[in-house]
Amino acid sequence: MANYVKISSLGPAPCVIDASVSAEDAVGKMIAHWRRMLDLVLPDKPDLIVMPEACDRPSKAYYPTDKRMEYYRVRGNRIRDFFASIAAEHHCYIVYPCHMQAEDGSWRNTAQMIDRQGRVIGAYHKNHLVPAEYDANGILYGKEAPVFECDFGRVVCAICFDLNFDALRLQYVREKPDLIVFPSMYHGALMQNYWAYSCRSHFVGAVAGLPCSIISPLGEVVASSTNYYPYITATVNLDCKVLHIDENGKQFAAIKRKHGPKVTIHDPGLLGSILLSSETEEFTAQDVIAEYGLEPLDDYFSRALNHRCAPGHMEP
């Protein structure tokens, strides 16, 4: 059944706070900064808001390390609690990325998922740090990659440098998430599109000071922020499946004759794959696949590999 989810992504440059500002005042300024930014997307009533990496860290160009550590001590969970109050008030999920100190005193580069009631339902710790994050700041590498079970679907996370490493991507290929969230300081360029297509998942990037993007499972950009406005809101339909045109294509006309606008079959061109989406409450995209005997893309690729390796099919 159609599963429309409205997503907002925020990517302003890091908040500039002068080194002369006390840690207590810096926390107040940071909360005020994010309140202003949230006010730009909350009128659209999003289901999910994604913030950029280390979203509540003052700009390093103006706020030195010693001041920042004192700021973190004073901050504690206060900014997380601010986001939690917004999530509860506006009945939305918020991804809150920050540098977080664990109970044993060690640090993580993390993204916490806050639900519609303002509860933290899980956290992802950046698996693939830039080495300087450990060497200069003592941040430890994460080793888990949890799936957040949200009321609209299954969500996973990658942070910044993570996007360069196949081990994490292939783990998500196996997990088959509905959505990948990507808080970052680095854009990733084509890697964003590749992760979306490779995982057959929607992808949302929240990149500090660079374009934010929402990308479809075909690797197409659905929405992007601009040099004028560092935020986006767009609605995506998570009830969708990626299919190859081969052998499936002969059924597309019959599907449209029967179901009309209740099914969307979108061809991006050149890729050989389409995105089939249910636009109705009457049935799911998977129901259409079963009704017409369609073959999902990954099943087709697996069949092609098995066919290649069958006895007598490969040159000696």
C-alpha cells in the first residue's frame, strides 16, 4: 500500500560562535540556531528530519578544541533534549548527530534516532572514522550498524567517511532498508546515488554547508537544496520495488491497463531498471509483483549469475 513519507533535511554550515563566548552561552546560541533552522521546515509537517554530522559542534574555525570540550561538558544532553521536545511537539522523527561521551568517558561520533514521542530509540556510531578523529580527538570507531524500526519503515545510517567503505554498504544491501540517512560534512557525490541504487533504498543526505539530497532507489535525485536555501522537504513513497525491464517489461502495459494511476512504473532511462510503486491503499507493490509474476532486480541478477555457472554454459 502507498507509504508516503515526508522527509526534511537540513544542511547549514556549522554555527559560528566566537571563542570569547562562554560554554553556557554557546549552548543557548546553538539551541537558538537550530530553532531558527527547524522553523523553516516544521510548517511542512515532516515525518522525519535529518540533521548534519556533529550538528551541535560550533564551527572549528572560531571555537578552539579546549573551548569545545568545555562546551560539550556543559551541553551534556541538553541539545538532544531540545530536539526530543521538538519531535514530541510536532510528532516527527529527528536524527540527531553529535559527538557523544559514553559512560566510560570515551567518545563516539554518533547519530541518535528520536521518535515521534521524543524518545531515543537507538544510536549509530560512525564505523569508519577519518583517522584524525581518533588521533586528535580520541573518538572510537563504532562496530555495529543497527536498523531503526520506525512506524514508516526500516532506517539505517551512514556518517560522512562511511560512504567510502563497501563493508558497511554490503551489510545494508543484505538488510534491505527502506531508507538510508546520511549526516555528513562530506558530500560523497556519485557515492550517494550508488548507495541508493545498490541498496535498492531511498537515501537522504544532510551535509553541512553543501547540498542536501533525497535520492530514489534508482539513484535519481528527488530533491536537492540550493546555494540560497540549505534545506529541503520532499515526500517519497516507500512502497516501491526495483525491477529490471528484461522479461518484466512485457507486463507493464497490462498492469497500467488494469490499475491505471494506482501503480506508477517509472523509467529513469539508460539504467535498464524501473521503479514500480503502489499509489493506493488497496494493494502493495509486492502484490503487483505476485499478481503478474514479476521478478525483482536482485532475483534476476542472482538467476543470471547461476545461469552463467551452470554446467556447459561457460567457455572451457
